[in-house]
Amino acid sequence: MKKKFLIILLLLLGFMMFGKLGSVSEVSAATANRTLTSQFNHILADVNEVIDTREIKVKGAFGEIFLNQATLASTNPSVTITSNSISVSEKGVFPIGFSYQSNNMTLYLISKLEAETEYVIYQQNFAGVPNGAIPNSLNLFNNLGAAGGSAAIDNERLLLSPYTIVLFPTYLSGFSNYIIETDMRMTSASNSSRWTSVMFRYTTENYFQMAIRQDATQANGVEFAKRVGGNWNVPRTAAYTEQLNPGTFYNLKVDVYNTTVKEYINNTEIMTYDNAFEFTHGRIGVQADNVNVYYDNIKITLPVDYIEEEKYQFASVVDVYQPTTGIVAPATTLVWFEELSQLEDFSGTIRPATAVFRINNDLNVVNKAGTVLLSLEEALIAVDGKVIPAFYTNDANLAATLATELKDLRIYDLFLISDNSEAILAARAIHAVIRGVMHYEMADVTSLSNEDLMNIRRQTNSAQAVASIIPTHLLNQEQVLYMQQRAMTVWVSAGNDDVSQYRAILSGANGILSDNYQGIFAKYALFTETTHVRRPLMIAHRGLYAGGLSSAPENTIEAALEAYARGADILELDVHLTLDLEVVIMHDTTTARTAPAHDPLTIVNSLLSDLKALNLADPIGGRTDLKMPTLREYFEEFKGKDVVIFVEIKPTMPLLVQFVADLIEEMDMYDQTAIIAFSSQNILTMNDEYPEISNGLLTGAVLNAQNVNTSLTNTFSSVVTINSTLNPSYGALTLNFIKAITHRGVTVWPWTLNEYPIMTQYYNYGISGMTTDHIGYFENTFNRLTLDNYKLSALVEDATSLKVTAQIETPNGTTYPYMPVYTVISDGGTGITLDATGKVLTATNPGSYFAYSTFTSTLPDGTSFTIASDLLEITLTTPVVEPEEPEVPGETTNNTAIIVIAAVGGSAALGAAGFFGYRFFKLRKVIKG
């Protein structure tokens, strides 16, 4: 191991001395040429510039050589080749034959005039190309990238028939940054939602595209879309000013630079997207959905300042070590980086999930004392692909500088931890895939109320952070669940001792920051299979508890009350805005399905009074007086009850978002509400209107069941960037992905699970919550284990009077006394033993005794699982002997009594004043962070 560590240090020293592998410091024509390969096969030059082939490396099956060692040839008289150089006398793209040993390939010499600021890397207007087959330099596929498709040259234009892809020359895949321009005319479409697109960074079923629908005025008339593993992910949409006219050519432009994509129509910018990081290279082409479309005047340019430098290629996703444990979704582990010897741990098989690096103003990694340990890039290389890097700073300017560098280095799987919300916001404004984490020191705080927890929620969400780090001694299992029920990710900072670490584990926190991750892993290994330290929360979909057999129809207060009685932790509902600006609860846009006895009304075009005149169909209960509720009425009914409401905003409508936010604040329902939406734009709008609230993105497109890394990168770009939880359709949600995303601070809330075997399966997967029409399926399952008192104290001599009582409970409130066997963490030298009923049998010394209990239960189908209690603490003390005060001559007993009474009264008054003063001080501390 020491030898391995020495090798790591020598490698890092090499990086310090020589910088990035193969890096290029300038991007002039003479120096911008990266190592050539079969993919990166272009050479950039100015006209008449002599390129020294002795300085250009080539890699292939033959190994690595310099270009002058190969045989180069060109049939173009403008190209001059000597034994050690190559040049060209005019601008353009010139194929160069390459031969070395038995290896042959084509290189491309691309030139511009010295005064020009961009290279034209491809240009085609099809002038002189006869009607019929497309040129051999283009490749034809069907819309899945397989053989097929139909395209032709028609009157010197490229014509694509439906379900066709045409790719431009292969050498373009060697470029990452460029500007694509083309003219497009859609002559016909099967319907107004069909589209055509300009594709880039393309490989089969994996690419980006600018898509334009025939009715481009739709909210998603123009898209930036990602095709990842054969699935669509559309993170950004916009509307154009008109539908596409079949007789009109529209100029399209796609500006691609690193992770930023800008889309234009007729020189008007339609949108900018900043997180196109899944693919860095690939082919360029055009595509027709079920449309017929012409393309012409294709031009692809490379601005000089877009030339890509050769950089160290970091893993886009970290392969996090999964510790051995029976705990379902155990807390992820984080450690502070304080000394170089820790690099050996980070490269080992058993390693923490995340390393937290402190950064100074020079972007060097330092320890707590400020001693420089590594450069930023050295640290990133040392943990690359093994441990998630996290960076700690409270300086907003430094956070912005750091984010710029991390984005340039293409680091996408990372955290920024700070006590200062402005630092996280500054970093995310530049590099939106950074997962912010609010760190709460709370050195002077001794307890936290629910109000304090909600202040933490407000500050964390306002900082666009995915998680909060809170000292573990300030939280218990009930408080952690309280925050998690409100869509918060809770991490705790723990000490290195057994008690602190067990307290952190048993709290059910999602993450643990501790220097002793080995101790945490050792404790994890002691828990039996399918042990729950936190239970999956039950979400009543549209307020239902038994699907279509519920006692009242969906999205009614009557159904929701019954779901609540049967154990719903969260009630989910859907909202729309009426014509007179009332927020009403209804899933559909019209009343046709839910009130079939009446003429259908479209909610957005109807007055509340008209909607209230309708009677909702109630096929099970048979009532004829059920009305569509307003969100205000719903809030009034459930305010103060132990339940949270997930408000799904159905249409993409900023005004509805604003009214929902206003109503939450007006009715003081912040502590009982979270927002969910299919529209990422609704979440972005809510972030602006009401940044303190928790949001969840409903999606069926982010996950890929066959590839965890694809699911992770999609989550980074689609979920992390808008600061939301992940609320996916469960079909592609795998156990391995849930394990992986746990380490990223993003919680998972799948929908809609209605088949009992599937519900049982996901119950033990570690999801945060389960959206279902059938929460009643679990209502008689004993899935709660609680103690009457988690902290007991007595004098040693009175210890046998203490008794620990426990009970198990079902979601519907059925309780049963339970006499568990306790697992002792530490008896603190007290000599405490408990009998089978929980009564203290023996105790010999003062100290603190710590233990926990478990209960093995079964789900309705007989599947067993174990639940763990929170930490039990019994403190024993010895009597404090007060020294006797000498009697003062002349004082009477009555005077003494008066003094004692006055002292006691004064103490009580002072205590009350001190308490309220302390609460105010503590609240300020929480708010300020």
C-alpha cells in the first residue's frame, strides 16, 4: 500500500511539473492541433502557414508516432508536403492521405485566411448536384439510426422524407464546438406537432438536436432535445412567432460551445441551454420526423476562440463504492480532506463516497489550517472516477471562480458545500450541475424546533441546495423524517465515536459527514438484511387510498380525509386556474370525465361558480353533492394535521404558479406543502416566485433502465440544474440507480405504483416516497417502532425505578405494546441491564448507557423487513452534595424563608426571560446560517 501511495504522489508531482496531459496553452493555428486519431483527424492552418509535422503526434493501432514519420499525400496542387512540413495555399478543406506501416486513414487540412476569425469546416449548397441520390459524402439512415430512410437531391436542395436521418461527412465528429447554419423549408407534416431537426454530437441513438415543429408557436414548438440511450429528454422548450409556412425557407442556426447551446431562427435567438455535457463529440446532420423537409445552404464554421484544447478527460460519473450492509439505502458518507495520506484511502476498494476539499483564493486545496496540499486539478485527478469531489468555501467570489474552472474541466459529478447561500448561488449561476449543500455549524445551539427546521428548509431551498448538513446531536429520527416528508435531503455531521455514529445512522439521515467513514462502514455491516432506518413515505395519488374503490372520487377532500385516516403521509393533488383566477383541484383540463352528467367545461375558460354548480361523479359512494374543491378549501381542511400536500401544477402557466405560491404563504401552509410538476418551466418559475419551497420534477424521460450512468447524467442535467427532487415514472427506476443517486443528495419519489408486487418490491428499494392509488394496501403493516421516552435519567440508587416502554404502530394508527431486545452500543460503565419488559434490573455507576432496538415485520404479501428504533439514552448520576452555609448570627428563620422565596421567584422569572431570549438568538443563528 505504501508503494501504491508513493506512485500516486509521484504522478501528482508530475502533473505539478508538467501540467495537464497533452494540454495546449494557446489556440493559434500553429498550436491548436491536438493529437491526431482516426476520429480527431483534422489539422488547422492559416493559408501559407507551414505546419511542422515533427510536432504533431498521431495515435492508432500502431501506437504513437509523430506525423513526419508517416507517408502523407494529396492530389490537390494547393497542398505542399515535405518530409517535415505541410502547408496549403488557399482556404478550404483538403483531404490528406496518411499511411504508416499497413495503416491508412484520411486526414483533413482545414485552412482560413490569416485575417479571418473562423474556419469554414463544412459548406454545401448542392449547386450543380444532379437530382436523385444524395452525394456519397452524406450518409442515410432511418430515424433510429439503422439502415433505411429516404432522401434525395431535388432542384439543388436536400429533400428528406419522413423518418429519415442524413449525416454530414464523418470528419466533422472530430469537432466539439462549432456554429451550424442552414436554410430549412417544411413542405408537409402528418400533423402540426411533427418536427424536423438539426442534430449534433451524434452517435446512434445518442445525440443533441434543435427541433422545430410545424406549429412552432406551441409551448414546445422549438426544442433543445437529448436522445440518450434511445430515450428522449427535452430540458428546454420555447415558442416561435409563427407556424412554419410550407412555402417559406427559415434560416436555422445552432451555436455549440462546450456545454452551452444557443438556437436561432432567422437570426433571432430562441433559447440558450447551458448543460449539454452528456456528449462532447459526434457527427452532425439533419432529421425528419413524420414530415417532408428541404435543407439548403449548409455551413458549419469554427470560430478561432471555439477551438478545443486537449485536456485531461475526467470521468463524467463517479463509481461510488457501495458499502456492505443490510440497511436499505444507507446514508452516503463524506470526509474532510486534511492530509495527503488520505489519497491512498480514496484510491482503495473501500472508500468514502465524497471527499470535501477546502479551497483557497489560488484554487489550491488546503487543510483546515490553510496549508496548501494540492492544486485543484491534482486533487481532481487523484479522485477521478473513484470519489465524488466536494468543495467548501464561504466566499461567493471564490465560488464563482471555482465553478468557472470546474465547468472548463468538465467536472459534472460534484458538490459545493458552504455556510453561505450566496456562495452556492454564485457557483450554480455559472455551472448549474453543481449540487449545493448548506452547512450549518450551530455551535451555540442546543435544540431545534420544527420552526427552526422549516427555517433551515427555507434557507436551503433559497440557496438552490440539494441537502442540509446539521450536527447529528441536534436531530432525532422524528425530526429527520419531518424534514424528509417535506422533500428535504438531510445530512448530519457526526463525531468519530461509536455513539455519535450510531446516532447518525439511526436518525435515518441521508448522509453522514465524519472523518471515520471506516467506523460507519463497520457499523453498517452489523445490520440484518432489509433493515429500515427510515420508512418510504406513502403518497395518496389524487387523494385516493383504494383506487377506483375509494369511498369518494379522486381529488376530493372527502377521499383525501379517508386516505389520511388510513396512513397517508402525503396527499397529492392537481391544480388548474379558472377564468376568474381561482385555484381549483382537478386532474383533467375539462370536466368531461369527472362530471359526466353535465356538459363539459374547460377549466381555464370557466368561472368558479360554474364549476361549483357541477356534481362530481361518485360511482362508489353514490353521493350527488360532491363538488370540485378549491385549493383554499383543501388547505383549510388539512391545516395543522400531520400530513403534507404535494401540489401538482398541471398546465405550464406562470400565473398559476404565482397564485399557488401566494396561497401557500397567505394560509401559512409552507410547512405542509411541496410543489411537483411535469413542466421544468413551472419549477423554474416557482424558483423565482417562491425560492423557499421544495419542488419535484415529474418525468418519464430521465431514467434509462439499462444504464445507471445515463440515468445519472440525465438527472444532473435535467433535475439538479432546476433544483428539484426526482419524481420519475417507476418503469425504468432500478435498484442500482437508487443506490447511486443516494450519494448525490437527490431523493427519488416514483409514481404511480398500483400493482401490489411492484409496491412490495419498491418498498425495500430505498425510495423516499411511493405515489400510489392504493396506500390502503399497507395500512395494517407494522412499520413504526417507537419508545415512550428516548432519554431517561435518574440517580444511580434510583435506577431500578426506570423502565423503557416501546410500541409498534401501523399507518392507520393501530398500536401494540412491544418488548424488544436492546442492542447495547455502550453502557458507559453504568452496569445497566434491562429485563424483558424494559425495566432496569441493575446499575452500578454513573454514566450514560446507549442502545437501540429493532422489530421484524412483514408486508401484506409476507415479505419480511426490519425497522430500527432511534437511539435510547439512559443517564445515571450521583447526588450533588451542597456545602452547608454557616448560619449568620441575628438572621431569623422567617427572613431566610423570604430570601429563599424571593430567590426562587427571581430564578423562575430569569429562567423564562432567558429561555425566550435564547429562542430568539437561536432562530437568528439558524436564519443567518
